[in-house]
Amino acid sequence: MKNRKTILLLSLVTIGLILTYYFLPEKKLIAGQKADRIVINKTKHELLLFNKEKLIAKYKISLSRNGLGKKTKSGDNLTPEGRFVGKKRIQTKYHRAIEVGEWGNCCDVLIHGLGRTYEILGKFQRWKDWTKGCVALTNDEIEEIYAAVRNGVLIEINK
């Protein structure tokens, strides 16, 4: 009887923690706030937004399913490293997107959302690297970033 109560209690605590993680609000950008640089630190799974060298926002991200290696060619399913110029585009499959440099028509590297199909995952998508070399965020997060940057934004991707 005691074991059943312990298991029930642990199950309820686990469910509570998962729900808190999913619904707990995160710090959002101030409406109208702009960013002039995006920095992605792959090993920390973070995307940082800067305006005039001041950190204004931080996001957790998912990356390439093939690990943290450096992209060397189209189709290797790795996230590139280096400095790139970003280009905003409306993306239908993964919601909004920002192109990271140019890697060819078939193998775009994007900073993107989840699209309609996977939107329900929300923050849970961060628990596993799953992209084909892109940087993934929630739809709300990419909306926020998309509104804060302009075409030509500097993107720096580090190991």
C-alpha cells in the first residue's frame, strides 16, 4: 500500500513539473524591440538576441539530429558554424523562418518554428535535436525573433 502511494505521489509530482515547464511563461521581448545580431551557441543549445552589443533575449533551441559537428556540405544534416547574413522569409512548413546564408535550394539552413503539424509540441521539441541542420524554436519564439530582426541581420553560429 505504501509503495502505491509513493508511486502515485511521484507520478503526480512528475506531471506537475512537466505542466509547469510547458506553461510557465518565459521572458518575452518588449513589443517593438529590435535586434541587430543573432548568436547561436550550439553546445549550450541557446540562441541569443543582441541590440548594439546588449543581450536582450535568450532562447533554448533544438539543432541537427546528426550531432554538434560542423556543416561542410548540403545534405549532411549538420548545423553550420561561422558568420552569416540572415534573410527573413515566410515559411509554410515550419511557420516563419530566417535563412542562414546560402546552402543551395534543396538544403536550406533555417532558424524556424514548428509549423502547424508540430506546434502542439511547443517547448517539448527542445528535449531532442531533430532538425536536418536547422535551428528550431517554438512558433511563438520565431514570431518574436522574426519581428525583431531585419533582412541582413548578422547571424553568428558557434560550437
